[in-house]
Amino acid sequence: MKMKKATSVFIQGIPFWGGGWDATEGDDQSSYGHFSAIDPTTGAIKWRHVEAYPLIGGTLATGGGLVFTGNQEGYAMAFNDTTGELLWKFQTGAGVRGQPATYKIGDRQYIAIPSGGGGIVATIIGEPPLASKGSALVVFALPK
């Protein structure tokens, strides 16, 4: 669905979004998620990866040409930043809805990806059936 500007009233304890969703009848596309690389100088879409459910996790780009994100089906994924080719994926056990992070110890770079399904956003926009709600922080070492 699309976010739309709408009058919103703050009520304590209720999510305050400052707008709402537009569930317009007759849209030519069903709900889905996509991860797109956009050329900032032209605005052109360089590549796009489409998912069955909206993506609610963050992304991380490395200086080595990799882009990391995750999907609601629990896969942490790495893409080639130029071509969009899916290079690697790993099942974390629950939907990825957090921000990947990177750090370095000595000469080894690590990627940490949090997972844990559920939450108000996933409930509203749709999530896979029988998705695990467990939480984990999965950390991987990049090849030297």
C-alpha cells in the first residue's frame, strides 16, 4: 500500500504515523516488497530485487561492493552493488527487520544482522504465515 497524507490525531498508546495507508481498489499490482539501487545523479533505477512481502529491515553497503539486507521470510542476503546479483543468503530463523551493521577486529570485517519477526509494522503491511517471532543477532565474517 502507499502512505498518504491524512489528518492524524495523537492518542497515547496508539501508533502515531502522521498519515495512513491507501488501500485503493483496482491497483494493478498486489502488495510486494522491493529492494532497489538508484543512481543518485540521475534518479534512474540501476537494479531491483523483488520480494513476496514488504521489506522492513535496513540496508548496509560496504566499500567492497556488497549490499546487505534481509527479508520477512528470515533470509539475510548479500547483493553485488553494481549488478544486483544475489550473491549469498542465510536463513536466520525469523524475519529480518533490523539494520545490518559492520565492524572490524584486526584485519577481519564482520557483518551483524538482527532478526526477529512480528511487530506493528509487519502486522499492518503483511508478513509470511507461521513466521517465527524469535529474535537473534547473526554475525558473519567476510572473506579476507
